[in-house]
Amino acid sequence: MTHTTTDQPARGASGAVVPVLAFAGIVVAVMQTLLVPVIKDLPQLLGTEPSNATWVLTSTLLSGAVATPIMGRLGDLYGKRRMLILSLAVMVVGALVSALTSDLLTMIAGRTLQGFAMGAIPLGIGLMRDMLPREKLGSAMALMSSSIGVGGGLALPAAALVAQHMDWHALFYGAAGLGVLSIALTLLVVPESPMRAQGSFDVLGALGLSTGLVLLLLPITKGSDWGWSSGTTLGLFGASVAVLLLWGLFELRHQAPLVDLRTTARPAVLFTNLASIMVGVSFYVVSLVLPQLLQLPKATGYGLGQSMVVAGLLVAPLGLTMMFTAPVYARLSAKYGPKLTLILGMLIIGIGYGAGLGLMSAAWQSAVIAVVLGAGIGLAYSSLPALIVGAVPASETGAANGLNTLMRSIGTSVSSAVIGMVLANTAHHVGGVAIPTMHGFRVSFLIATAAVAVGLLLALLLPKQPRPQLHTQLRASSEEDAVLAVAEEVLRGFRGRVLDAAGGPVARAKVTLIDRRGRQAGSTLSAEDGTYTLTVPAEGAYVLAAKAAGHGPHASSATHTGDDRAVDLDLSLPGETVSA
């Protein structure tokens, strides 16, 4: 994939950028749990069968999965802030459509539009990388990544309170209002990133990925209703495999693919994405189990008999703990690296689910489980974007984090389907009503523990990272530290000056990095003093071509060994004048 920057990354962004972007992430996450308090009432509210009502949730999941990598790539190409605002605007339209209807098909259409907002998470992470100095980047990305859980956790009690005392359509009006507020804050506070990928949008790749994802996620989310061995379910799984294989072959041969599969195949990216699926599975299990356990009547012998609002409040510490974990993550990651932080998060999640097997007999115990799991999931979620950002070029941040967010969505989809099947198959049927059992809840926790164990193994397989330099990760104590932090970002590349025939500096000369296959691997403009810096995606031989108005072109070959150092290379342009 070709990539470039229009200039050096923006620095010195307003201090309000991080909370504004994190707020956008929280608003988007609210869409995922907005209807949880009224799930059981949806068939009656929409005048339809339960199997049809589930499409109100499934449609949001599918559109979010499709939109996430696509919006990430569009952000890399045309501006991350622009695509973030577009994502939020589509969500607002969808929320208003849902607020004004009780018709099933119209409601599904509105919920589908709301799902497109999921692209805001990777776009926000990309904006943070492009604008923030490194000493602030760790905690900022951690907060943005955790906003998925924070929004979901905080939305539960708020949505329950609204649903219990007002018309359920008020949920959508509230969501639309939050979306409008987020758009306004983004327009006022967040500048556009100067980073751009080069090339055109891969329309066929987007269509292929969208088709493959729908064919994959549809039987995952509806398999319990259709039957896991039914022809429809197996046929869709088979079709998804065929489509995604063909899509992969197409992407490998495309000059500017939607997803750079060669980059995705790097161990650091591959194992991070696979671990993300396991984190998604573990996160959604607690969201499905604890609210049901808390609201079941005490007459069952194990239900805790809490109201909808109290249940939401007892689960809310999950999201709050994830939010407060972000600064803790930044310090741990600065000292030990995101790999070890991910491992620590996985271990805490495993402890939380293991202890949770014996902590299901009192309401306060649910709050304890939520706090422990929130800490572990917060550390794990916070580590994922740092691992991705450290393994891909800056111009691919949006697309790469979009794919990572998609992996989490796949994890939550698998979790929803599997846990739903377990609870349904272990339920007691009283008067035609299925009542989940304690056995089903404990089996669900065991499944989450197994997913965490797999995720922990994948985290251990991540490549060893160099020990981070504390002064580049923690808050800079002086202006010199901040300058040094920025300078260290351009290690592992080429640096130098663009000079004219007389040895003077040439400003705003375009310097292009070309790899051994003749593909553009990076580009930048020289500064006023003629200096330039370019990072390299991998070790090997490169050609650096320089061109400026009023000067002839120049090219120099050089080799980079891939270690953490910059190769000094000045580029001297010929003296003859050429037409601009």
C-alpha cells in the first residue's frame, strides 16, 4: 500500500482534543447497549415475533462491522476528522429515524445507520497519533480504546432509568442529542490531521469485505434461531469463507488495497488482532450474564431480585473502572511496554472470571466482579491500539485500527451467539418462559475464562519489543524532553537535507521513498531549512527521489538495516531549471 504525508504531523493540539475524541467514542459505544434494558420487550413494542425483533440489534452489529475498516481507510485517504464527523452525522440521522417510528423495517433501517458510527473509534485513535506528542499518546489512545467499554457500561443504568420512566423512543432522542453535541465539539476543538495515504479508494475491496463480513456475522448472530446445523447457517458460513478468500487474493494483487494484508500478516499485527477477538469475547460475557442474574427474581433460588436501574448501576463499575485504568495503563506501558500490559490485563480478566464462579450469591459481589473485570479489560483494550500503532506506518493508522476494532466486534458477536446458545440450552421452562439457570451462568464464565487463556497465549506470542524510553512515554518534564520525544519518532528511517547546486537549502521539496519493488513507501515535504525525515516500513534497499519547483529531479539509493537508527542522506538537486 502506498502512503504519504502532506506535511509533518501536527503537534501542539489543544488539550481538549483528547476528552472530545474520547467523548465521541463513548457516544458511539452507547449505541451498542442502548436497547439492552428493553430487549425482552422489543417484540411487543414493535408488534412482531421475537426472531424478527432481534434484527434491531443484529443490524447495528453488521453495519458497524462493515463500516469500521472502510471508514478507517477513507480517513487515511481523505481526512480522519472529516470521516469522524460523517460517521457521527450518519448516527444522528439513524437515531432520529428510530425515534420517530415503531415500524420494524424502519427501525431496522435506523439502527443500521447508527452502526456506521463504530468507525469513529479507529478514526479517533488515528487523529491522536497524528496530533499528540508521544508523552501524551499512550494514555490518550488507552482512553479512546476503552471508550467502547466505558460508553457501554455507563449507558446501561442511564438507558434503564429512561426506559423505566419514559417512552422508550426517548432513548433515541437522547442518543441523537449526544451525537449532535459530539459533532459540535469536534468541529470546534479537533483540527484535521495532515497525514494522508496516497492512492484511490478500493471500491471492489470494500464491496468484497462487506459481503464476506455479512455472510460471516449473519449466521454467527442468527445461528441460535436458525439452527447451527441448518442448511442456511452452514451455507452462509461456506459462502463467507469463499468470498473472503477471493477478497484476500484480490487485495494482495491490488496496488492500493483497502486492507494491506502483508502488513496485517506481520506477527505483531496478526497476534494483536487475534488477541482482540478473545478480549471481545470476554468483555461481552459479563455484559450478558450479570444484568440477567441481578434481575432474576429471588424466587428462583439464585436470582438477586434487583430492579432494571439497580442492575445497571451495579454493572456500571465495569465501564468506570475501564476509564480510570487509562492513566494507569500509560505508566505501566511506559515502563514495561504494551505487550506486558496486555498480558497483565488478560491475567486480571482470568482472575475476575475465576473468582466470579463463586461470587454470584449477592448483589455487592456483582459490583466486585465488575470492578476486577473492568480493570483487566481496560488494560487489555488500552494495549491493543498501542501495539497496532507501533507496527504500522502512520498513514495506515486509521485502516489498521479499523481492522482491529472489527476483530473486537467479531469477538463480541461470537460471544453473543455462544453465550445466548448456552443460556438457552440450560434454561428452565416455566409456563412457556425460558429462565436462565445458575449452571448456564457458570458455564458462560468458564467459556470467558477459556477465551482469556487463548488470548493470553496469543499475547505471549507477540514479538519482543525494545524497552521503552521513559522520557519519551511519560509526561515531558521540559521542552527539551518533548523535542527529543518527537525526534525519536523518526528513528528507523532516513533523514537529511535537500540542497540546491550551490549547497543551499531547498524548502518544500517533495521527497519520495521507493522500495525495491518500485512501490512508493512514503513521502514528505522538506522544511524551510531543507531538512526531511522519512520512516521505513521494513529493512531493505530504497531509492529516495527528490523534486522541487525550479530544480531538476534527483534520486539516491540507500539501504536501511531496520534497526532503531536514522540513516543520514543529503539530496542535492541539479542546477538546471525545469518547468514547475
